[in-house]
Amino acid sequence: MKSLNAITLAVLAALPASALAQAQQQSKEDSRSNKVDETLVIQASPLNKTPLESAQPVNIISGDELKLKQAHSLGETLALEPGINNTHFASVAGSPIIRGLGGPRVKVTQNGLDTGDVSRGSPDHAVTTETSTAEQIEVLRGPATLLYGSGAIGGVVNVVDERIPSAPVYGLEGSVNVNYDSVNNGRGGSYDMTVGNGDWALYVDAHRRLSDNYDTPDFINDEGEVLDHVENSFVDSKGGTVGASYQFDNGYFGISYQGLYQEYGIPGHEHHHHDEAGHEEEPAHAEAAGPFADLEQKRWQIAGELRDPFSGFEVIEMRAALTDYQHSEIEGDTVGTQFKNQQKEVRLTARHAPIAGWSGAIGFQWDSADKTARGEEAFTPDAKRRSQGIFWVVEREIDNHHVDLGIRQERTDLSSTELALNTFNATSLSAGYMYHIDDASSFSVNLSHSERAPSATEVFSNGEHFATRTYELGTLYELHDEGNGEYHLHQENTDIKLETSNNIDVGYHFETDRVHVQANVFYNRVDDFIYERFTGINSTAIHTDEHHDEHAGEAAHDHAHDGDGLMVVQFSQADVNLYGYELEADYRLTDAWSVHGFSDYTRAELRDGGDLPRIPAQRVGTEVRYQATHWDGAIGYTRYLTQDKIAANETETDGFGLLNAHASFYPNWLAQYGATVYLKGENLTNQLGRVHSSFLKDDAPMAGRNFKIGVSVTF
């Protein structure tokens, strides 16, 4: 991959001198103050809404707030947003959990298109979005299946960047960021730059991030060892993007290419390799104390828009992506397991003129994914997914009343190398209502019916998954108790049902110059919910038919790391209820001082009795903020309550609290360069925090005390 300097010089060399002069003038005229108080539009919606206009709860993180919250993983970046938690596979990988739902139920997109990685199938697989060069991150809480299909039954996280410039660019604009973290000796830097002459626009970005094993308060792992850090939690990430677009009278068209390369440790998965004399060998990677992942993703995207293409339509938008992803899990000098995914996706959306007073958009989505796995942890056979969906969403304003309606029909074909399943046909419906009580407040209700086809992992899994220390079985398989402490495994359950969700969300919003309140309560009734059930069975007790699934029979008995076998988790279907709330409030005491508070809670119950596993704990947080002319800062405390609503064969997680603080400085001598210096202190009291949603909660707690310093320059 080209170096940062080479990419930058290549772009600058392509510009005429007049464009460079105009870019310098534009950079001088642009300032931080010009970019505050912008009306942020939800890019994940085709109806150009702002969060205040949406009946569905939406969070948008952008600007200085995003720079402060930006972390290596997407899950950690969003971890303190109301209703959002992190899977927390140490600090090396983390995916967002929305209202207790994660994995294949939360759609993660980049500019509205699936990321094309394999993070939805396992918490140790990294999400491949890069937040350091993002413009904004949008979180749609609750079902968003109408626009994004059955993979969005829990919500959508959309990372927005300008890799394909969608509006005319005059001159040069961009940003540069560098930062350092003390808790893991983390060094990071990124830049993005767009240059154009009004017709053509060129975009480049790049990032580099290095960190060592992160420190923690003293803790005792599940082997009885006292540790003060998480072994094998290093990260080495780099990547870059080149994009271009052409603006014409009534639209634009563009293309981009991204390369992403990461190496990161896989904690809690330490194997010890021995030479012939029995001595331990050093791992191949200098930072590794065990297996590590070597990830590579190549991604092409195209995007275009036609405004007023013909009578009856206002805008037609097209987006497409071709993603080639692979990562290898390396042990010593050997590739233990290799995962690959080749994914293609096309989205067409057309916003039509009002029909009987209803504005709206129709759309079509097609995607194809081919996943393969080879090696020790290939617990899922090669699988193919083909999906097509059509949708229609409309809205109407009637005085102080706003109404949204939508429908989607989706077809999904799921098959593996060993068998094909029947086609899944899913229908999703939604109805939203918002009443503007007065200029300051509004009330909203959102109803949705969503159907989800199962993922390949949920159906076909059959084998050891050492990263999560489990033996995973898909819904396709049954375990029969032979009565002597042994269990017979065979393929039986081919009648797999759609997961069906009926959700209601009620919200209240109040906004004045001094007070901001956003409150939401939700109730989600899900039939045939697919979840990983802790069976209480050890993998050494499993026996299989010799003729079936050759990798399954040999996998369950011996492994150098865990001679006693692994806990068996079974993907099972059951009827469940999820309900809870999110509350966020701000009160401005004076022009300089304000107080912020939030709380969230999700309760997840099996209707036949019991609780779902790994549901995040209730949280309560508060923060005092100060804003001056040339600096601002805050100090806050978040309490994670004890999680004692646990599933069978699951353990409780103690509560803990995090004290955090931050400050940003932009005095005149920095503002003229568009620069901000920010300082951040995390977990200042060095509390031990275990994350209940993490498979590694006992061996990879949250990081200890951390001090972060960064500089951001915008031009």
C-alpha cells in the first residue's frame, strides 16, 4: 500500500496552481466556529431527516465529540451512548450491542453498505469500519429492517465518511489527527483530505495505530493467576482510501478503493508451542503471547445520484460495494484458521414526488456473501447467502402531526457445502407517529413488525471456538443424552423458523435553550428468538456419527490449551420479551456551566422462565461540563450496576464505576490553524470493571487508568 506522503503528493501534483491557491484561501477562511450548530441529516435514511424529525430514536456523533470518543473498535467508540454497549473482546475487537441485541441483529454499515467483514459471527472478529476518518456515526436504535433488511432487527450503526465526495468541493479541505494513550502505549495518527475544482473532487485518507498489551487493576483470571494487564491484547492497524467523484448539473458519480490491514492479539487463547525437546518456543509475532489475527480487507465502492431524473421522482441514488475480506489466526509460524468472505451489495433508492400528500422513497437491495473457513477453528462449513429486498417508506405532515409508514419484502437463500436450506421470505412493517406538542416538546410512538432469517453461523456451527472458549452448535444439530454422561450429536432440526419481532417504542423530547430531555421506553416481543444457550455440557462428552461432519467428531476431545474440553453452547430458538428504557438530560446552569445525565436498562426474559445470557447491566451516569471561549471540559461518573439477571450456567457480574474527564483547548493561536488540543482521563480511580456481555469477562476486564492526549487540525 502506498505511504501517506506518496498518496498526498500524488493528489497535490494533479492539481493546477490556481486550485492550490484557492485551496489555501479556503483553508484560511474556514474555522471551527463555522462548523458548529450544523443541522445533521441522517444519511442512513433516504428521506433527509434530522434526529429531531425521526419517530425512531437516533443518535448522531460527529465533530469534536467523535474525536474525543474515537477508539480502536467501533463498539468501544460508542460504548457510553444511551442504549449502546460493547461486546468487549478485550480492546482488540468490539461490536455495538443495541438494547441487548448484537451480532447478526445489528447491521454495521459504511455509507449505507454492509462492511463485508465477519464480525457479526463472532466477538473476536474485528469490525472493519475506520472511525478516525469518519464524518459522523449514526445509531438507529430499534428495528431498522425496512431499509437494511433482516440483519437490522436490533438496529443500525452507519459510519459516514466522504470517500466519495457527494457535493462540489472548491479547493482543499480535510483534517489531521494524532494521539497517544498511556494505558497501552497507544500511538495513533490519521488524516483525510479532499481537493476539487467544483467539477472533479479527489479524496485520500490513511491511518496508522499501534498499541501494546493494555494495563488493568490487579485481577485474578480463571486459572487463579494475579495479573495487572491483559496478555496478547496488542493492536497494529493501518489502512488508506483513495476516492474520486465528478459533479454534473443534476447529480454526481464516484468510486473509491480502500485497503485495511490489521494484526491484533487474541486474548484468553494462549497456546504453548514446543519444539521436539519439549521447550517452549517464542511466538512469531514480537508482541504476541499467543495466537494473533492477521486481517486484510480490500473494498471497492461506487456511488451516484440523479436529481430530477424524470417526472414523478426527485432523486435516484445508487450505491454498490465489492468487498474481499480475509483474516488468518496465526499460532507461532502456523496459520491455525483462515476466514474469508467475498461480498457484493447493490442498493437503489428513488425518492418520489408526493402522492396524495405522502412523500416517500422506494428501494431495492441485493447482496451476496460467500464465506469460507479452513483450519482448527473452522466450526462453520463454507456457506453462501443470497438476499434480495424491496421496500417503500412514506411520510406526511398534518399540522402538528407527523406520520411514517413502511413495508419491506425480503427473500434470503442460505446454504452450505453440506446441505441447502429452504428459502426464507421475511416481511417487515412499521408505523411511526410524532406529535409536536409545542415549540419545545414532542411525543412519538413507533410500531414495527420485523422478521429475520438466521445467519450461517447460527445454523451450521459445529466445532471448537477457542477464542470464546466454547464448543458451538448451530440450530441444525441436536444433542441426545445417552444416560451415561455422554451425548450423541446428529443432524436433525431442519425446521428452522424466522425470528419474528413485534416492537413498540415510545419517546418524549423536550428542548429549550437551558433544558434538553430525551426519554424512550421500549417493549420487544420476539418469537423464535435465536440465542446461544449455555448447555452445561462439556465438549469431551460429545460423540458423533463417524460418517457425518468429519471436523466435528475429532474436534470435541483434545486440545493443548484445554485438556478438559470446552463449554458447549447451543444456538436455540425460544420466545422472549425484551423491554427497557434510555434517558438522557442536560440542564444549563449558566452560560458556562451545565449538567448532563443518562441511564439505560434492558431486561431480557424467556417467556417460559429464565433470562437471556450476556445482557448488559443497567447504567447510570452524570457529568458536569464547563465551556469557555477558548476551552471546554467535563468530569463525569458512570455506574454499571450488578448484573444478577443471568441465564442458566452463567455467573453474576459485579457492579463498578468509571470516573472520566476531558478537556479541549482551542486558543486563538491554535484556532487560526484550525487546531484543537484535547486531553482525556479514563477510569481515573483505576476500578476493576468486568463486562457482562463479554465472553472473556474474567480474563479481559476493562482497561485501567488511562491518560490520552491528542491534536486535531481541520483545514
